[in-house]
Amino acid sequence: MLKVAVTGGAGAGKTVVCDCLRRLGAHVISLDELAREAVQPDSPVLEAIVDHFGNGILETDGTLDRRKLRGIITRDAQGRKVVERLTHPEILKLFEERVASIESRHEDAIVVVEVPLLIELGMQDQFDLVILVEAGSDQQESRLVARDGSSAAEAQALMGIQMAAEEKRPHADFIVHNRATLEELGAVVKEIYTKIAKGA
């Protein structure tokens, strides 16, 4: 089994790259999706978050208000550390379970994992290869506004707490510049996947 991390700044296009890799045959795991699973209603992780931040962190239906949480982690460094301490162990447990499940069924699988904070968390050594996705800051901002309903200020705040792309590049085996059309992006990703598959 080969484990490949896909990372990059918020709104860079990591999910689009992962979707391309899935269509090419890779098994894809998204840590963002696992993060949502970790904070399902009645989960111990969500209860711990509510204990710390109060019921105001919840939507009326009892689910986590992710926009409020995003506001906390972009404005409050201590609050961000609390969220990481409460959520990361469960996310990593779910991640290990997914990887083990794939490996048990597909020994020679290429497993692609979307890890937004790969370098920031020092997780790059857990993977065989790293793909870094980059985009212009204007593109990232407009994508975040469209995707999350964020304001421009919220999008800029989220981008501001993340490591700059130039600091991530030394850790990357492949760099995808997501500034062109989807067709052109798909061609670049296919070329990378072909190289990875040959190496595997």
C-alpha cells in the first residue's frame, strides 16, 4: 500500500485534486470529512467542545456550528489549540481505521489522504509521498467565499493562520498549480498519478 498526502492552503483546490485521483483509481480519505464525523451530535468530542465553549457553539438542531468554530480558530490561538486537542485524537483514530480497512481489502492500494494541515502538524513523515496544491490568494479567497459562505475578511483570516506555500514546498514530492481550467488540472493530476502508480 502506498500512502499519498494531498495538502495545501484553504481554497487551493485539494478536494478537486483528490476527486481527480479517485476517478483514476485511488482510494481517497478526507480528514475534513473525518473531522465532521468526529463531532456528530452526542459524540464525546462534541460534548467536550460544548463543555469548553458553551451551547452557543451549536446550531438549533444540536449540530456543531462550523462557521462559529471557524471564527474561533481564526481569531483565538488558545481556542484553536483547545479545538485541536479535543478533535485531533479522534480524527487520527478514524483515519487509522479507514487505512486499515482499505489495506485489508486492497493490499496494493494507492491511498490518497486530504490533509489540510499536514506540514503544520508535522504529519508528512507518515506518508510515502506528498502532493502540494497551490493557487493564487485571490482564487483561494473567492473559493472560500463561494464554498463556505464566508465573508472576504473571514476567508483572509483563515488563510492568514496557515503556513505559506513557500514554506511547504520543500516537503512536497509533487506541486500542482491550480490556476488553470479543470481540464488542464485533470491532465496534470493524471500525469502525477501515472508516475505514482509506476513507482508503486
